[in-house]
Amino acid sequence: MEHTTPAPADRYANLDKEKQAASRVTVIGMVLDAILGLFKMVVGTLFHSHALVVDGIHSFTDVASDLMVLGVMRISRQAPDEDHPYGHQRIETFGTLLMGSLLIAVGAALAWENVQRLFTDDLTFTPGWPVLVVALLSVVGKEWIFRYTRKVGEEIRSDLIIANAWHSRTDAFSSGIVVLSTIGAMLGYLWLDTLAAVVVAGIIIHVGWSFGWSSIKELVDTGLSVEDTERLLAIASDIDGVRDVHELRSRRMGDDILLDVHLVVRPDVSVSEGHQVGMRVVGAMRKELDNIRDINFHIDAEDDESYHPTSALMPSRKIIQKAINQITPEAPTGNRMHLHYLKNKVHLELFLDGSEGDFDSAKLRTQLSEFTWFGSLRVWQTAD
């Protein structure tokens, strides 16, 4: 028996609000990036600061990333549809991968440029004081937008928005480097700026790699950590009615978790009781990890990991009923016959009432034993 428990009905109720929050913070950041980028390039050109001009270019890469985030969030925060029954979160994951790639590219470009500057004599000019003012304003502005964007990203559980926040902080880092370079140039230590720029470029690359690698792991269906998996296994094992838990498989879709789990229950329980056991497991797992969206549980009557599972070639109820009727025509039919398929054998239970008189169960058992699929026979008879 297999059953999928989808996310609660209100899981997608806040999608519009989440899209609005993501769009609002991204637009605010994009406007700030455009203004800062323009000021950096103009002031850097007028007051002889190559570092500030490069930092301005970096700010305009933030504008480009903001535009990408707006497009991706509009698509990824849609409710499931016929073509995407599991939702659109993977689009957000792909956007996060692009964001990480952009950070790596920007960091590598800045690192290469500043490494070259370390071995040249090109840094002989002294930047003017407006460079220092604009760089300080950039540090303050980008640090503010970083904190604001990260807060929104955590509230709506969006890795893409959080990645965009860190992208904003890399701009604050690079502006901080400009502050150091300007002070260093004014004091005569021009090499300090370039060395620090290389270090910060490495930080940018590291942040980009972290987001890119986490996205790749999700896109190839990497499961939960060993610790989380063991926690869920322990929770399921403690549920009354569960004999064993195996084949717990997991994958992520955005911040959501999708699970598949096999639960072993007593072989003689009813279908509805087995389902109820599964629902108790679902409730306990969701209480432990509230971002579990779908849980697909399979109810097993035996541990099919220890040996080969019951063959699909085992006889159906119709075939077994026909064989029994040929031996004993008066045998009960329909719901009065229970079948248990265990270890590639069929174990039968027949339920009789007093009106059926004497029933030769020994004869039926003897002749059924000639079938390779026969396991056992139990006959229950009630009083009149």
C-alpha cells in the first residue's frame, strides 16, 4: 500500500505575498545599485581612482543580478500546475546557481586584475577625497541593503534572495577595499589596496562557490544530511504499530523536502489500520521538520530488504477463489476470505458462520498444499 501526503492546503496561500516581498526588496536594491554605480564611475573618473571605477562596474553587475532575480522569482513562486505538479522551486534553484556563477566570475575578474596591478607600476596617482566619501557611502548603503535583503530572504525561505543579499555584501566588501586603497594611497602605501582587493575577491569567489555548489547538489537530488535522516528514522520507528523503517529517501526542491519511506507493519492488520499508522508517522515527521512538503509512504507487511519481495506472479484473489471452489464449493467467498502474501506464500483466513454447518478444513488444507504458493490456512467459525 502506497500513499502520498501532500503539503497542507495553506502551503501555497502566501505565494503572492512572498513574490511581492521579494520583488520589493529587489527593486529597492536595484535602484540603490544603479545610483551607487553611476556615482562611483563618475567620481572615480574625475578624481583618478581606477579602483572606484572598477567598484562601480561591480555595482552594475548587481543591477543585472537584480533583474535576473525579479524574473526568476516571478516564475518560481507559482503554485503547482499540470506541467509542474511539484511546483516551480527548481527554477529558483537554477537562478541561485546562475547567481553563484556570476559571483565567481566577478570575483575571479577582480582577483586577476588586482594581481596584475601588484606587479605593475601603474598605481602612481593619488585619488582625491571625494573617492573616500563615495566609497564610505557605498559601504553603508550596501551593508544596509544586505541586512534588509537577507531578512526578507529568510522570512520567505528563498535561497535566491539570500544569495542576492550576499552579492550586495560583496559590493560592500569591494567598496571597503576602495576605502583602504584611498587611505593607503594618501599615505603612500599603494600596494595595500591591491593586496586587500585580491583577498576580498577570494571571499567573493568563496561565497559564489557555496551558493553554486548547494544548488548543484539540489539539482542532482542530493538527500538530507545523515543527521536529519537518522532523526526521521528514529521518529518513525517510535510510532506505535511500526515494526521497521527502511528505504527512507529524500530530496530537496527549493527549501521544501520530499520524502519516500517504507514502513513495516504487522502482516495481519487491515489496510485502513496500516494507512493510519502511516499517517501518524507523517504527522510526527512534519512536526520535527516543518519544511517537509510531500511524504510518500509505502506500507509493507514484511521486511523486503532482507530477501526478495513477494513476486508479482503470485496468484490473485480470483484465481485462489476458483481453486478453493473446485475443492470445496461451499467455501466462503468475497470479504469472508482474507489473503496474506508473505515470503512468496499465500496465507489464507476463512470466516464461517454457524449456518454453513460442518466444513472440511482438513481436506481443503491438504489439497491446497499441492500448490507451490500455498502457505497456511486458518478457519474461523462464529456461533449462530
